Amino acid sequence: MKKLLIASAVSALFAAPATVLAQAKPAPAPTLDKVLEASGISVSGYIDAGYTYAKNGAGFTDRVFDTQQNSFALNQFGLTVAKQPKEGFGGLVNLTVGRDAQFIHSFPEGGAGGAGLPASSMFDVTQAFLQYAGGPLTVIAGKFTTLHGTEVIASTGNTNISRSILFGSVPFTHTGVRATWALSDTVSLIAGVNNGWDQLTDSNKGKTAELGVTLNPIKPLSIAVSGYSGKETVPFATPGSSDGTRTSINAVVSYTIIDPLTIGGEILDVSQDIPGVGGTTTKAKYNGAALYVTYMFNPKLRGVLRAESFDDKNGFHFGGTVPAAFATSDTKYKEVTATVSFLASDSFEARAEVRRDSANNTVFTDSTGATSKNMTSAALQGLYKF
């Protein structure tokens, strides 16, 4: 018994300092992600790098970003910082850096309006807005992306490498105010007013109204319909020029037939009133449609097929925005794109793509200056998300 008491005393003697030290040791410093999580702030981003080769793609093209015939590129580095509580005030800032940023700048910087003309800066504040949420109502004010279109600016939001013709035929962003009212879990109404298409500061006094509705009547089906109408200058974003009403209507539908198979469709119609001499008005138009078929062969392998047609009446969209350009004939475009993606992990995706564009006029130009009615391209892409 005596030996047991001595052993216990010795054990307690050695254990006591360790216990005291453990109690005195400071707690580990919280990591950045823990601090952000506790504050309700989310930080996310991605890197998009790749290679594109396009035969007959050195000159005129019907795409927004693919303007180099044979090149590696850092297409996009995207970063989003947001605090968007379900109730109360918040905000979001989204930055785009890289080659693609040259083409999405809002007026007064170059390249605005989807004209396909690059600005010098490879840095763009793509979105920056304040937000208030209360019950079914959410209001944002600042700069935000458009309601139109299936495809988006951020590469991670698309399933093809190249963007569709329709993507470059709608606005990229708007600066103004937008309100969304969730009538139910399946229906939301959207209304707002802004400076117009891709205008950080308005190039005229007129404002553009936006209306939209999103529907999810059954789980596999989603529908989004949106419209814009307001006066824009001709030529576009040219202060002091005459203006006319520009109206656009867009509808996007997606339906999951079975778990691995999803089909989607989009239609677009745009018209612009062109003021003429003596109070006359000419109406310029373009319209298009696209079909998407997506199939998941397995959790890591995805195939996407996109088919598209676009009618640029009198060359309004690609041929120019001044009345003299309307003398040119209609140009009708078609394109088919096949993309295969390998989803290596939640954070990395590799894509390969082949695309064929064609037109009824010789609008494509190769590096020697020769023109053609078609263009073929191939592309590789790596996407890292964090």
C-alpha cells in the first residue's frame, strides 16, 4: 500500500506541470477562412488558361473572346468577394483579370457594347453592387451582369470553351438598380432601371428598363424570360449622337430529361430604331437561336454539343452601327461546337473543343488576308477553382 501511494505521488508530480503547461498554452490563431466564415464573407475565384487555334480566324470573327489564330493565353482570373445575408444589407465585388477582360469593359472605356473591340486594360470590375434583402424582396444597386443569355462571362459558369454568337449579341453588364421578388419557391419577378447596355456612365439621357421572370414549375425544368427597352445612341455609346429605342427579348429554357442528359435552348430578338434625316426612322434587327445538349458519361466525364444560328439583318450587329452600314446584305451565321470535359476534382477541370462556323457571306479572314465563308477552330482549356 505504501509503495502504491508513493507511485501515485510521483505520477501526480510529473503530470502536474504538463497539465499546467497545457492550460497555459495559447489557443491557435484562427485561420483566414474561419474568420471569413464567422463574418459571413465568402471569397471564391478561378483561373482559366488555354490554347486556341482557328483556321480563317485571324480577322473578322463572330465571337467575342477568340480573336487570335494561334495562341496560348491567360483568359481569365476571376475573384469574387461577397457578403449576402438572407436578411439585411450586404454587397458583392467581382473582378476579372486577363485577356478576356479587354472585351467586356463598360463605356466610357473601350470595347463596350459587345462590339468586339478590345480595350488596353486587362483588368475589369465586372460587378460591384450593394444589396438589401428582406423577406421575398432583394434589391441590388451598382454594376451587375445582364439577365439575358444562357452563357456568362465567368468561364466556370459555362460548359463550352468558346462563347456562343448570342453571348456576344447581348449586353454584358448594366449599371443601375434591380429588384427581385420571389413570389414562391418556383416563381420570381425581376424589374429594374439602368444606364443601358454596358455603360458605367450613361452616354445619353435616356434610361433602360428591364423586366424578367424565372420559373421552375417542376424540378427538371427551368425557364427564364427577360427584356430590355430604352434609348441608345447611334453609333452606340457616342455622346451627342441621335438616339433611338433599342429593345431586346431573350428566353432561356433548360430541361433534364434523365439524370445524365440535359437539353437547353435560347432565343434572342433585338431591334434598334435608327434616327434619319427629317425625322425618319429605320429599324435595324438581328435575332438568333441556340440549342445545347449535355450528357454526363460518368461523374468525371461530360460531353456538350451546341448548335446555333444567327441572322444579322443588314449587317447591323457585326457590320457596323451607322446607317450607311445598312446597305450591306443580310449575313446568316451557323456554328456547331463539341466539347469534352474531364472533371478531375471539385477544383480542376480540363476541356477540349472543336468548333465549325459558317456564313452565307465571306466574313472570315485568315492570316494572309484571304476571305472565306467558314472557320474551323480547336481549343484546350484548364480551369482551377478555389
